[in-house]
Amino acid sequence: MEAVETMQVALIAFSQQFDELAACYDHTLIHSPALEQLINSYSTFITNPANREVWERMELDKLEEITLLVEALRSKSALAVAHMEKYRALKLRHGQADITDYFRNIESCIEKEFGSAEVTSDSKVLLIGSGSFPMTPLLIAKRTGAEVVGIDIDEEAIRLGYEVVKQLGGELNIRLEQQTVEKLNFTREATHIIFSSTVSNKYDLLDQLHVLTKKHVVVAMRYGNQLKSLFNYPMEKVDEHKWMLADTILRPDQVFDIALYRKT
């Protein structure tokens, strides 16, 4: 029980730190080091096997205050990631291209993102929740030659994302738009779709996509269950008449896993 209480204290502390740094975001780089350190600490906490064991005991208790805390942390950490990507883009603008760790994290995902549903130069890939530092579009387009479109509801993210793409992959076939899936013509052409793990309504969007997409489209849903749900929106049930879970790609050392969906 002591370990459970210790975890609760740690989660409350993380929640407070996310609040403090979210309030500090001012479109400059002043608070970038502190936020990056916090996200690194939070990622380490979530991928720690010992914490996973404690979490499972907490889940059995089904304490309401933990449920509310988890939901709050999920939302706060998603905002923190959005801010961190903006800091990364601003750093690149100022010539501080220290992006090696970020590349490595996303790259480890891209390698297995679609399982056997390989992305080729003929593919059309849609990323929902592209963010301010769109490494997924850059890596996919660079490695495969595929056409990639990223969408995000954040105007600043799209603006900064364009700067990043121009600097790191201006020759690549990448487009970023502040647009919704139903209004984007590319949605109907996409062969592969990726959902960012921090998109809160991704399963509602997946339901929408059934009538908007091609018959053989493959959807990669980044998600996090159990302890990983502290940093990601978890897997949900889908309408079996529309979508089937084709595969899951578990990544113990990373903060999110991947679910692959195909049309029923």
C-alpha cells in the first residue's frame, strides 16, 4: 500500500509541475529546458517496469480520485507535448538543431508503424495531429517518397510545422493543413492514416473515417493503456461492422503502443 501512496504523491507532483509550466508558455525559449526535463522524467516514470506493477495494484482499487487524476494528467501531458514541439521548432528557427533524441524516438515508431502494410512511393499518408515539429511526415516522406499530409487544429502548430518542413525537408512531398478530416479531400485518397497518441477524440474520428476513406485503408492508432494511459489516450472498442483490430504493436520501452485497424 505504501508504494501505491508513493505513486499517488508522484502523480500529483507531476500534475502540479505540468500546470506551472503550461502557465509559463510565452512563445519564447525561456522555459524550454524545464519542460523538456519534466517530459523526460515523466516518460521515464511511465516506462519503468516497477511503476507498472504498482499501477496494476492501483487499478484494482479503482479509486475515483486516481481516475480523475489520470484524466487530468493525460490532458496536461498532451498540452505539454504540444508546447515542447513548439519549443523544438523555435530552437530550429534559431539554429539550435538538437533534435537527435526526438528523431530517435519517432524513428523507432515509424519502423513498425504499419506492420506488414508497407508504405511505398505510391502511398498517400495522412497524419492526424501533426504538431509543430512534424517528424513523422518528414521521416515517412524521406524514406519512402510517399505523399504525406499532416493536419492539426492548432494554427500556431501548422505555422511552425511549415518552417520545420521547409528547413529539414523542403524537397519532400509534404503538406500541412489546419483542417478537419471530413473537409480534407486527401482523406478520400489516403492509403495509410496515423493518429497521434495525444488526439483526444481519435476514436470518434475513426468512426467518421469509415465513410470517408478507401476500402483498403490502413489506420495506425497510437495509444496507451494502463500506466501508459497517463501519457496517451487509451484504446477503445470500435464498431465491429466498420472496423476490425488487425494487429497491435507493443513497445515496452516507449510511451505509446500502436493498434492497426482495417475496414471490416
